[in-house]
Amino acid sequence: AGPCDLYSSGGTPCVAAHSTTRALYSAFSGALYQVKRASDSTTTTIAPLSAGGVANAAAQDTFCAGTTCLITIIYDQSGRGNHLTQAPPGGFNGPDVSGYDNLASAIGAPVTLNGQKAYGVFISPGTGYRNNAVSGTATGDAAEGMYAVLDGTHYNGACCFDYGNAETNSHDTGNGHMEAIYFGDNTVWGTGSGSGPWVMADLENGLFSGASSGANTADPSVSYRFLTSIVKGEANHWAIRGGNAASGSLSTYYSGVRPTASGYNPMSKEGAIILGIGGDNSNGAQGTFYEGVMTSGYPTDATEASVQANIVAAKYATTSLTSGTAFTAGSSISLRATTSGYTTRYLAHTGATVNTQVVTSSSTTALKQQASWTVVMGLGNSACFSFESVDTPGSYLRHYNFVLVLNADDGTKQFYEDATFCPQSGLSGTGSSIRSWSYPTRYFRHYTNLLYVASDGGVDTFDATASFVDDVSWAISTGFA
Ligand code: AHR
Ligand code: AHR
Ligand code: AHR
């Protein structure tokens, strides 16, 4: 059985079921998600390898070879057509064309399920999915349940990495107009014990960790690499639950009455579905989503226990974030441009500015050092790498406003994440492409001989499609110094 078969047996059927990693019904063999590639703007759908099975990631890898892919649609497996697509502008604009949010990279969150590769949805700030024209989700004070499997190590404090029920017009229409799972360490509204991240309920104009606004210490900080998160609600009763998606059972972090602050009892749920954003399209948050559902009716703890057992049996595990030429921590490397006409230029820096410069064996020692980089374990993720300046130890390549710069380590989580990059086989078929860990649609790219983290076909000038795959493919050699 799949999670939605178990919810059906419990009398609380799925009305939305989303996953890029696996079928959530044992009989489901249709499309799980759609990807679009930059090379020719065509799309393909990815289905399970077999009914009820794991997504056919190999089909994605073949389709996306030598280019970049975005996840354009996350299909609803429930049959109700509650698909998730690029979120439109609302109370806040997104960064993409016409105020839409960005779409997620198709390769930002690789995992295995029972040893078979699949990809989750890696939400960088600015990324979001939504469906405002829903069928069958809870409205008003009607009962519903939700779960989502997330990466408990990928979060931030911005508003709001959510999955669940929200406004149908993408605006803040008042307290109680949402009921969604929130995950992160935002402290503007509720908090739990410790410093976070926490599973909370986004009920609109408030992230709730319990009945009272503000701190509820029974809601623990949770950072399981694979996290099962649950929010469910019915008339004057709701709960937050969670656990390790890779083993064991669920715990209840809150179960009780609705908040007494005005507007939350009864609820005024509208039934739209959001992923990665707040109800009003607040889009500063980050997180990773693997699978999740919304139900009709309030699921019992017993039903959720069987769903949790099903998730554990799916055996989520980590897998490599890199490919191609192996990078070795402690080594010094150079990165040579491979774009025709620029092949004598190397990734270098002039102060904080990162550029390409012509370097030869007769260049000065100073220039050779400016074009040499010490590979270190990724400051924000040990499965990837950071690049320390040879002539300015303690300073690392990091992106800021999507410009690549050389900055001193300031000890912040933001810096560590901005300075973490995952090398992969070069998109042009030569060398290596260096993907931003935190924005996996983006790669080291030279553009007018300056360095950016660029996404193919994005909104900035340096995202231009012309010569993109060449500009992001670097010949890696031993450093000059
Ligand atoms: O409830 C927290 C956030 O407040 C909601 O997600 C958003 O709509 C509003 O800004
Ligand atoms: O480069 C994009 C973002 O710009 C970085 O993550 C952040 O540090 C800055 O605001
Ligand atoms: O960085 C040099 C060139 O500048 C790139 O190849 C091109 O994309 C841009 O015009």
C-alpha cells in the first residue's frame, strides 16, 4: 500500500498527493512531475518505474543531459487535478517574469529510495509552487490532515517554507485563512524549544507552535535529515506531529484547542495549496520537499502511524551531490574558461571582484596566486566544496545578489551556504560545471569576463542563454600556486 491507500482505509482519503520521488498509491503509475529543459524549452513527464514505485530518475537524467532542467509541474496523484505549478504573484512578487516565483532545479535534491535514485524539490529563496483552483480540499472549519517529508537540515528563518492549505487569491485575507505545515527557524511569530528549526502551523498572520502565540516549549527543534512533519486540524482542535522519516515513530508536539487569538476559531480555510511559500506569496524561505499529501477529514494517530511506517519502509537515504572530475579537499586548483575565444582565461580575483584573467607560465606570482583556489570541504554542506583564495586565506568564493565575490568568512550560516558549490560534469560535455548548493539552478559563469552564479534563461543579463553551457564549463587543473 502507499500512504494514500492507508489514509483511504482510515476513512480520511487524500485529496491532494504530491511527490517527485515516488507513487503515493500502490496502483499509481501516471506522471509524478514534469520537467522543462533550457536547451530547447521542451518538457517531459517523469513517472514511477512501476505502479506504486520510485520515480524514473534515469529518464530525467537522459532528458536533461547537457542542459539544465526545472520542475514545472508536480502532479496531484489523487485524481482531483490539484497539481502544483509556478506560483503567481500575490501580496508579494516573486523574482521571475511577471512577478511569478522561480521554479526549482530538477537536480537540487538527489536521494535514493530503497537504493533507487530520485529527486526531491529543492526550494531556494524566491521559489514557490501553488494551486489556487483546487478541488476537494478543506474550506472553512472543515477537517483536514497533512504530512510532508522534508530535509530537516535545509531551512532558514524567512517567511515561509510551507506545504498545505492557503488563500485562493495569493493574498493575506486574514487570520485563520490558512492551515499549512511550516518548517524553519523563523522567530517572528511562534517558536518552540531550542533555536529551531521547528515544525509549526502557518494559520495566517502567525506561525503557531501550540495554542498560544509566541513560544510553546513542547514543540522541539527537529533536524532529522529526513523529517516527517504533520499538521492536522478540525473544529476547535488541531495538532503538530513529527518524527524521523528514516526510522521510528511519530511524536505529538501539540494537540489541543485552537489559538484564542481572534480569527482562528472557527477557521476560515480557503483550500488553495502552497509549496515553499507563505499564503501571501512571501518567498524568502528555503527547504526541501520530497512528498506530501492533504486529506479530507482528520486522520487518526493510528492512520498516521501506518503512514509513517510506510515512509520509513521507502528507505530515504542520501546520495552524491557531485559528478564528473573528483575534487579533493586540500588541493589547489585552477579553473580555465572553455568558451571559444576565452580559453586562455582563468577564474581569478582582483580584490573582492571575481573575474577571468589571462594567466600563463610567465605570469607574475601574484597573478598566479589570484588564479589559484584551495578546495575545502563545503562550509554549508560537507557533501560539496568551498573555494578558498590562495593569496587571501580565510576568504572564499561566495555569491551575493548572484554575483560571485571573494569575501572573508564571517561565520554566518548565510555565508557558509553562499560559499558552497557542488561540481558536476561540464554541461557542454567538457570539464566541470560548478553548481551553487543553495541555488541549484545556478552555476559559476563568466559573462563579460566577470563571474556570476547564473541560471540558463533567467531574468538577469548574465543569465543569457547564448553560450551558457560553454561559459559554465571549466577545465580543472592543478593550481598555479
Ligand atoms: O502566517 C505567516 C505568514 O504571514 C503567512 O504565510 C503570510 O501569508 C503572511 O505574511
Ligand atoms: O546571491 C544571492 C543572495 O544574495 C545570497 O544568498 C545572499 O547572501 C544575498 O542576499
Ligand atoms: O565572459 C566572456 C563572454 O561574455 C561570455 O562568453 C559571453 O556569454 C559574454 O558575452
